[in-house]
Amino acid sequence: MERAFDGIIIALDGRAGLVQLNRPKALNAVTSEMIAGLEAFYHRCAKDPHIYGIVMEAAGKAFSAGGDIRTIRDWIQNDLPRADRFYAEEYQHNWSLQCFRKPHVALMNGVVMGGGVGISIYGTHRVAGENMVFAMPETGIGFFPDIGGGWFLPRMPGMTGMYLGLTGHICARADAYYAGAATHCIPAAQFDTVKTAMTEGEPIDPILDGLHEHPGESFLEKHREPIDRIFSGSSVEGILKGLENEGGVWRDWAQNTLSVLAKKSPLALKVAFEQLRRGRNYKTLKEALIVEYRLATRMIQLPDFPEGIRAVIVDKDQSPKWQPPSLAGVSDASVQSLFEPLPGGDLNLVDYWTPPASG
């Protein structure tokens, strides 16, 4: 059985379900149709006792550069409820992958960002090829690190998740492995070996462990001391002050980080900071996704998100006009209001596979 949806190809081969992301010209940006196809296929594989697990890979040079935000921008302008539905469907799929009870092996080479992280990071195994790069760059388009960023970023070593969520820093494979975005580092030339093992139903852990190679020095690990010290600040302004005051061996890194943050949406920075601060206390991914749906459906109605997409993706002038233009214009009250429960009720996420607790 092989079937092509808009943007993905799915197949059953031996003991495995196979998924190929198939929008290479769009860097495999995740569409609503892709989410629907993935969700349906995972339900089918979950119910089939013959299927050992799922392997996900991608056509072209990128694994997935994120969500299809051009289309989302069109929906914001012409069909806002459709944009809301996209986030509901995407976050449900993130939760479904977290709850999926069989091995899920993502074979990732090239860019893995945003929505592409969401369809892979909650699987059991995340395999990084030599050219994998990982990032959550949403603050640069007036948004926040969603798809559960409020769950997985605060659980990265020290304050590296706060650093990545605010700056959108692009991580090499060694950083992705250090941070936990990847579980194994394996040359892309060995990906077919992994697929074959899955189709034959071999226990996948010893296969991946045997192919794993150490990725080398991590930038994040090398910079842990200043990241932990400065990004533990009690506010975005406090972080900026810490960077401004940094001297000595870390001065150049601090100044570069300041210049990066200066280009981000002030509103997005404050929302992301609060999101990640709260996320440390969540007990489950589900809690994070429910809050992020509140944020997403509200922030897409504010000026910065469509403006960020225009500046970075559509016109590519890299000169967004943020509203407000500075952190001083973003009140704490306006940020907190975005986190309030939705008047019409919060997002209802369903775990389709975990049996209910008896008693």
C-alpha cells in the first residue's frame, strides 16, 4: 500500500509504516493537508498489530523548514477561523505523536525548524544526519516557539532552551544532540539501514545505538556558563542588561546575541519569555499545547505575525515594522492577557491510545 497526499507519501512495507515528506521545493513546509494525512496514517498504524513502528524521512535537502506560514497569512487576511483550525489540528497531531505507543523514527537531514520539529520531536527516536540543523526561529516573525516549545525548550540543559527560544539560534547537529532534539547522530548514507531494520521489525534501539557517532563539540555546551547565567534573568530586559554588561571572554558572543535580539519582535520576545518561564512547571506536553493554542489564536490577530511573514518570507526585505517597536511599549498586562483561558473554551486534546487508568 502506497498513497500520496498533498505533500506526503505514505506506505506500509513489511513491519513498518513509511512516511516521506514530499514538498522539496517548499523545504517540506507542513500544510494542513499533510497534518491530516499524518494523523490518519498514525491511527491506522496504531491499530495494525503487524506494524512495529513508523519511519519518517523527507525528500530533498531539507527535512522541514516549518509550517506553511504563507498560507496561514492568507487565512489570517481572508478566513481567520481556518487559521485557528490549522493550529488546533497541528497541536492535536503533536499530542497524538507524543501518545503514539510504537517506535517512531524520524530520519532528519538538513533544516528542521518550527512545525518540522513538531512532527518529529515527540517521536521515540530522532536521528540526525550530518547536515541537520535545528532552530525555533518564531520570534523573528512576530510569533512564539509553539508546537510544544513551552514543554521541550525548558527541559533542555540549563537555560539553553530559553536562549534558543528567544534568539532563534540555528543549531548544528552537535547542538541538537546536546539539547535533546536528536537522540542519535548517524550519517545519512546509513538511513536506509535504519529503514530496512524497521521494515523487518528488528528492535530498533540496538540498531541505532550501533550506528550512532559522536557529533563533536557543541556550541551550546561550550557556551553553557554565560547562557545559564544571563538567560536566567527575571525578564527580557534583565537578559539584555546582562548581555550589555558582559565583558571578558564572552563579550563578543554577548554583543552578537544583543544584535540578534534587537531584530526580534518585542511583543514576541516578552510572550516567549513568559511562555518558557511558565513551561518549567508544566506536568505534561498537553498543558503546554493548550496554552499555546490560546497564544496562537490571539497573536495571529495582532500586527506583528503577518508583518513578520511579509518581511521575512514574502517580500524578504528583512525589515519588519514591529508594533510596538520597543520592549518598553509592551505592557505586562497585555502579555498576561494572551495567556488567559479562551472565552469559548480551551483546546480539547485527545489521547487516542493510552488506556484510561482503572479504578
